[in-house]
Amino acid sequence: MSVGEFKPLVVAFCCNWCSYAGADLAGTSRLQYPAEVKIIKVPCSCRVNPLFVLRAFQKGADGVIICGCHPGDCHYSTGNYYTRRRITLLYSMLDYLGIEKGRTHLEWVSAAEGVKFATVMNKFVEQVYELGENRRLEDWRCKS
Amino acid sequence: MQELMKAKAQEMLSNGSVTRVLAWKKGDFETNPEPAFFTKHVDDMVYNQYCATNLSNFMVGVEKEEGKTLVFLKPCDTFSFNQLLKENRISRDKAYIIGVGCEGVKVIDEMQETGALLEKCNVCTKIKHMVYDELIGEDVTRRVTDDPLTRFKDIEAIEKMDAGERFAFWQGEFSKCIRCNACRNACPPCGCKKCVFDNDNYDTAQKANVTTFEEQMFHIIRAYHVAGRCTDCGECTRVCPQDIPLHLLNRKFIKDINALYGEFQAGADIETLGPLTDFNIDQDAEPSIVYDRG
Amino acid sequence: MYKIDKDNLPELFKFLTKNGTDVFAPVRKGNQVNFESFTDEVASTLDLDTLKTVRSPKDFVLPQVEHLFDATIENKQIKLETSPLADKPYVIFGVRPCDVKGIEVLDNVYLKDPVDKFYQARRAQGVIISLACTNPQQTCFCKSFNIDAANPQGDIAIWLINDSLNWKSLTDKGANLTTQVKHLLQESSDIDEVEACQKDIQLKIDALPYSRGLPLDKFTPDKLLEIFNDARWDELSKACIACGTCTFICPTCQCYDVKDYDAGKKVKRYRCWDSCMYSDFTLMAHGNSRNTQKERFRQRYMHKLVYHPDKHHGEFSCVGCGRCVNKCPSSLNIVKVIKSFEVDN
């Protein structure tokens, strides 16, 4: 890793139907959100396996955010209800293991919420900047 | 009690009502009985406070075989049996279950008693058999604690630490891991045919913990994959050659599930949906609750 | 012969570490004793009384994970960067006689043609200080493999008598180290004391349940097929849950797997211990040659009791340390296997 100012990598898992469209809307509305965010499109937020989150950290992410449709609006009716339970338990476990809470986040963003998407990303990236480099869930092999 | 069990087993084997008996077999020492199948004679069968193995797990192995199996289950083992039943990994009609009483399982080191009982036995609340055809000596089962929350004491202690201390604590524990996979293999609900950590088609396959990350990943995922299905049978902690308190991970999920989605005991019955295969539209907490806890 | 007080050991270790030698010694953490790198912090938890460490000293000559090389692509060329060979001297202190033999078994595999360079380099740096077993345990069966717990091998042998260590160097390596630390040792000629201790150990060993002789003569290479096809393997392997506990804590289990890790900008090739209990052990392009747990289970014992002796002049690759007896989740172990072959079919 190059020596210099810390520039985080933030992975955002966005569901195809709402959040990804929300990101699109943010783009077409020319709203600014940080370039540190790398979006990975998933069919539904419940496609996000806990391994995805861990692997993102392993491969160098400093923060992971999951975005899905608002509860009740899931394209598959119930997907995000499962997400809600699963991710709550996962984040709680990461916290229990001593991983900084600020590195993980979940937000419901609809296709119409371009502004929300940009705001959420700005805020989250700022938070990750404050936490600094991910040290506790890192794999040194991927960093050198 | 052992004699009653042996007599019953021998009787059922002889009259052909079962094809095999799954129980514990005498070892070289009194303290190391092994799980075993008996098909003719049960002379070597034993039952004492060293019979630790949760036999439910071995029922999966004989599911595809002909005939009925007589299996002896301690009260806590019956929860695992139910859980396996619920997941259709075993069938009820292929088992004749004799529930046996349990006075707690003793911890052995170098074949000597250490004077302690297994961690799970010290906080045991599972004193009733959940599923059985017959009971033998069930009245010896002792009640250890009236407070079902006793088992969460250690977890609360960890939760009270700050994040740095928690991290250091778990690093200390995880760094002991030699990836023997005993915790995974001894776990009844942990039952994937091809574990994600064994599957060469993914680069999550690992044979050793190369970095500290891989230690964390294995243990988070192992516990997570059985979240909502773990009956807290304590086999993972018992079999760990490195003495890692693995139950602290599983029980954390149980504690969270109880607090957020209502009291749930995996294996208590075979109908209730597991907490991670169910949801409550209006009442489920948002993940942000983790951050609000302070 | 020399002597050193048990309480002065930390001083000796400090001297060595200061002079660039790593010291690994048995240290107690919670309920467990394992070889740990010596630092000031662990000085108070040194434990020479517990007989067996959970992990064997194999860790230091054949680490669980060893990086072999990094591969990167530069200007469309693959560039390989080999990992450096071990070059730091180290001392393993308090190795039990069975574990010393365990390392000898590994030597016979890794130092024979083709020589394993990583192993060779690491082995050359190490000095083994062995410790006689003043209090052997019920699970010990080293006597069956003709290992003398009263006469530890290695580079330096030690007998712990009344809190003082009787020190005797056995090899040139050991003599060199002894010279290096001579100022911390006292000359001694208490041969009688050591001999009494040895007698005492031998008596204790003879009284152990497993010392009454295991039918090892049943396992000879000429009966390979007969043993291989024996029906008893079915029964024996039934309780095996296919974990790798026995193989990973075993001082002689030596199989490894070579793996690549894609770290994004480079590929890291490493080797790590493998276990014959695992479903992907010796998995090849055509599939697996051992598809059932019975076959994998059999492989472990056939290797230890038949294949290895066949290739190494009758030397079994079990040293009777008893770790598997103590730790198997299903109470299976090599003793049960050996005993079950006592009677011919």
C-alpha cells in the first residue's frame, strides 16, 4: 500500500430494484457522493451472505454498507425482512468480537431516494475516514 | 440404570424390533467411552458420567441404512434430535428413542477427572426429554439452576468490555485455533454436505488459518451458519482440543435472538419456524439497534 | 554434566533471546500448556511439570503454514519471489522424549532425498533441549515404541530433580549451546542422582496401563494387503467424526497440502498441514481416491503402522505420546486400533 494519506475503500451492496436505482438517480441528478464508494449490485439485499461482508473486509474494504428496499417494498415481497434479521445478528456479532461499529451499516434506500443515497454515502464515508484504516478485520496478504 | 439400558437394548436387538443400537462403548479406561453401534451383543455398552457424545449427530449417518436404530439420548441431546428432525435430515420412524437421565458430564483430562462438569452442565436447564419413545432413569436428572439467564452471564461480561478489550480477548482465543474442524464436525445442525470451507470451488476454502482474518472468518461463519438452529448442546466447546470457549459465540446469537425476536429454543419442537427463516413485519428491530446500544 | 536451578531458567532464556536466539518453552495459559516464544511476560507461567503440551513441538520444524513464494506479473512476465529460508537460531526447551523421536521421524521424511529445503534450513537452526518424564501419565505408551522416557535424546538432555535441572549435552550442537551459557550453569557430578531418577521413571513407565505391550508385531509390511482389507476398519471408523484433531496434534503427522491464495495484486503459494481425515485429502483432477471416512481413517493408521515402517526400516511413525488418546472427540485413538488387531481374523 502506498504511503500517504489514508483513502478508504467502502463497499456498498445495493439491491437491484431500489437502492441501485437510487444510486442511479443520485447520479443522474448530479448529486455528489464520494468516489471511495464501490457499488456491488445484488438482486436483493437478502442475497448478501455474511461471507460477502467478511470477504469485502478481507480484500481491503474499510467499511461495508448494505442498501435495500424499504421494508414492505421488496421486489420479492419478503426478502428484506430476512435481511433485517440476518444483518442485525451479523453486525451485533462483529461488535461482540470487537470490530468497530462504524465500519458496518445498513440503510433502506428506495429508487426515488437519490438524495438519501448521496447523504447516506457521504455520512458513512466520513465516518470511515474518522475510524481510519481497517486493522481488526484485515488480511495482511491483501494489503502488501 | 446402565444394566436396565443394556437389558432393554439386548431385548430389542434379539427380538428384531431394532437392527442396531447406538450407544456408548466401554473404552480402555473407564473415562473414555466411545460412541458405537451394536448389532448383536451389547456386553460392552456403558453409561456413566463420562458419556459425553451427543449421539443425535450419529443418527444422520445411519439415516440411509436399512432398519430401525435404538438410540439413547440424554435430555439435552433430544433437542438436537428434534432439530435434525425438523431439518429432515433424519426421520422419526427410523429411530426408537430411549431417553436416559443425566447427572451431568464430567470433564476429563489425561483420562483423569478434573473435578469439574462440562460448562453446559453447570448452566443446564434442559432437564426434560423433548422426544422419546420410552424413558429410563429420567428421575436422576438434576436441576442445576432455576434461572435460565445464568448461561448468559459470561456473555454479558464480554459485552461490558470496550471494543478494544473484546477484540483482544477474541484474538487471544482465536489464535489458539488449529483448524481441526472438530467444532464443525461434532455439531449436529452443522450439516452441509460440502462445507464452504472445504469447497475448492470457492476461495473461502481453507485448510489452515493462514492469517488472523481467516481465524475470525471461520469462527464467525461457523457460529452464524447455525444461528437459530443451535440448541446449545455444547459439543463444540467440549471437543475443542485448544479449549476455545466456542459456546460464547453461539450463545451470543441465542441471546440476541431471544432479546430481539422473542424467546426461542431450537429443538424444543419441530413445528416453530426458526428465527432466521421467519420475520415479523412490524416488530423486528432495525440493524441500527446494534449501534444504539452504546 | 551441569546443573541449573529451575528458578534461574528465565535468566538463561533471557540471555539467549538477548543474543539473538528464539526460545520456545512450555507455558501455561488457562487450562493448557503449549510451547510459546519466551518473553518476560511469560516467565512466571513457565510450566515444566505438565507432561504434555497440547500441540507438539512439530510446530517449530514444520509450521502449520509456510509461505513458499509470491508470484506477480511484471511486464507480462511472471515474477517469482521465493520466501527466505529460516536463518534465526532457536531453542526448543522441554521437549519430551517421545516428541524428540517425533522430530526424528519427520527428519527421516523431510531430510531424505528429495531434501525439503525449508525444513532443512529450519531444522539446522534449532537446538532441542529434551526433558525426562518424571511423571508419565496413563495415556503414555512410548515404551511400546522402544522410547526411553528416562533417557531423552535431542541435543541436550535434562532431568528435573528437586527443582534443579541436570543438564547433559548430547551432540555438537548441544555442546556449543552449553559453552554459550556456561556462565549460568554449575558443574555437577551427581550421576547417582540422575541414575536414581532414571530408575524411578522406568518403574513408573512399567506400571502404566499401556506399557504391558501392544501387539505391534501384527503390523508388518508383508501383511499389508491383509491388514488393508480387514473387515475391522468398518467398525473402528464408525465413531470417527472426520475432524483433524488427531493429525494436527500428532508429533509425527507430516502430510501437507500446497495452496495458492489470490491476494489481488499477487498470488501467494503456501503449504499447510493436511489431514487424511478430510474429505479433500489427496483430491486429484480425476476425483478422490478415498471416498469414505473408513478409507481415510484407515489411511492414517496404515501410514503410521505399515507404510512408514515399510519405507523406513521398520520405524513406526507413532511415538506413543498419547495426545490422540487424550483429545479425540469420539475417544478413538491408535491404541484402540492396534489392540483390535491383537487377534487374527
